[in-house]
Amino acid sequence: MKRPYGILALMLVFLFTGVAARAQDKASQKPHKKGKEPLVFIDTDYGQIVLLLYDLAPKHKENFLKLAKQGFYDGLLFHRVIEHFVIQGGDPDSRNAKAGQLLGDGDVGYRIDAEFDARLYHKRGAVGAARDNNPEKASSGCQFYIVQGKKLTDEQIAAISKRTGVQFTPEQIETYKTVGGIPHLDQNYTVFGEVIAGMEVVDKIAAVETDANDRPKQDVRMRMKVKKMSRKKIEKRFGYRFPDYL
């Protein structure tokens, strides 16, 4: 007479164990949401740019915040500027560079493992990590770029998808068509953040006169500071809406 109760108890154990496991798996798929988000404020002679960094690229986020807090970027140049493409900076050799000096090879002596995520893409305002041609596609330890990009057609996006093998979501396609970006870099360079304020400053920098090596003829220096802010305050102040995956 006790056997049915034993079977029932065993079934309940399996049931609750399965529910708990599924809940744990679901929780592990979501990035950890902190009470406050660290924002990076980049000051230039053209105005201020505000960056939000992604938890989905934790190694890049941690490294960038570390360098910014240390003052590493203060006084460095946006040394590579290509209109409708990117503005790039973070080369330590640019701090005291002479006029016309070729830049872009300076670094901090280490790379960061690539952190590709299909949800993070090169839309206008995306922040990505520069790199050399290493086969692992590991990122520079300090150089970064901000995407200005341009709008594309369905045909252009389809051609890029065919050439690179990257499948774009309907949302990404719509963004590339209406907002712009650089889709051919997706899953090839790590995206680890985005501009939430100051894209007009990016546009001003992207439009400056440059030399044959894409270096601005008039130096564009940066200064950085990190401030923590609640998500609610970020949404209210900057009008930013956090997607479900962040």
C-alpha cells in the first residue's frame, strides 16, 4: 500500500528538479543587471560623447573601464577618421605625436579575446575594438572606434550577407536601412558598446579634413571620465531604452 506514495514522491522530486534547472538555465542566459551602469564620457573640442558598454562583451567592457579610470585615454587622439565609416582612437603613440606622424600601431602589450554576439552589431553609434590581422580576431588592448557608417539598401545588405556568411535579423536589416552602419564588419570585429548621446559630435569629427593616412590635420584629442548612473536615470536623461538582452 506504500508503493504508490513512494512513486508519487519520486515523481515530485523529478518535477521540481526539472523546474529549478530550467529556471537556473533561463537566469544564466540573461546578463547580470547591476544597480547602476558605468557610463564613459568622452570630452573633445567638438563636444561630448557618452558611451554605454555591454555586459555581453565583459572582457572588453572591463578593460575599457579600467583604462578610462586610469586616465590612459586622456590626451590621446582620434588618429584615424574616415567619413561615413568610423572615427578611431586609443593609440598611446598619439599622445605626443608630431604633425603628420603615421599612427595606428601603438598598443598596451596585450590583446583581448574576441567576444562576438549576433545581437551586437555595427549599427550607427556602435563602439568596436580595433585589431590587427591575427587569425583569432583578438582585439587591441586599447584602440577602439565609433561607427558613423551610412544607410544601405536591401540589395547591398543581401550582398554583404552572401559575401560574409552573416545572417542579419529583420531588425538589423531595418536598422542598417534606416539608421545606417557597417554590416560587413559584423562577427569580424568585437562590438562592446554604443553611443547614447553625442552622435552629432561623432559626425563633426568624421567631417574634419584629414591627410593621406586618414589622420585629422588638426589634432582631435580626447579626455575620459567614468560615472555610474541608474538605468532609470539613463533612460530619462538620454532617452535610451535598454533592449531585453542587456
